[in-house]
Amino acid sequence: MILRPATRAELPAVLALLADERRVVDPSTVRVTEAYERAFAAIEADPRNEMLVLADADGTVLGCLQATYIPGLGKGGAERALIEAVRIRADRRGAGLGRRLMELAADRARGRGCALVQLTSNKERAEAHRFYASLGYVCSHEGFKLAL
């Protein structure tokens, strides 16, 4: 398994993972809109953002996440990594791929000099919360969002 930045050709596979976390969505059925194209191009062009994929030896996308590196004055001025949109293909769960994805993402952040990795998760995703806790993540803060 390798963790690397997603390519434009893999955008349908990433969108398929994000479309439905409970079932496998065929990437060929995903409509890549202009808005998705713009968002992917913006992520790709920003040195503080990465859409990362976990791929097998054949190049099949098995998982993804978005990492955003945030500069800050806390933690001695070190960056922190914000992890979002974590997904593993529904038919490949339970084999340790999610653990590997998160470990590789943390290693990548550490290699960048980040002092902290943080993430948010929907309160309804109790199974995901247990998973993150098993990796050592601590539910230390309450998060708030404002839809615009």
C-alpha cells in the first residue's frame, strides 16, 4: 500500500468513496462536475492541502483523506495537520487499511514538522470514533460548524 497525492484521473474514485461510505460506488457512475474540478484543482495547487489516496500495487484507490496543514502560534509555532474526508472502500474494511491510512498520514504530517494531527468526525459515527480512539486520538474539544 502506498499513500500519495491523488491524481486528476483518480477524482472519480475519490468521489465514489465520499459518495457513500456504506457501499462500493462504481467510479464510472460518478458525475465529476465543474465544481469538483475547481475544488480538486485548488487543492492540488495549494502547498498546504493534499487529497491523498491509499492505493494498492495495481493503483486501485482503496482509501482517501484530505490533509490541510495549518500554521499557528501554538505548539511553539509548529504546523498542525487537519485530517478530513477519511474513507476506506466498504468492501475492504476490517483488514487494517484504515489504520494504515491514518498511520501514513500521521507520518507524513510528522515529516512536515507538524506537532499535532487533529480531525473532526460526525457525532453519529460512533464506530469511527472508536476507531480513532484506538489510534490514540483523544476527544479533547467540542467542534462547532456554521453552514453558510
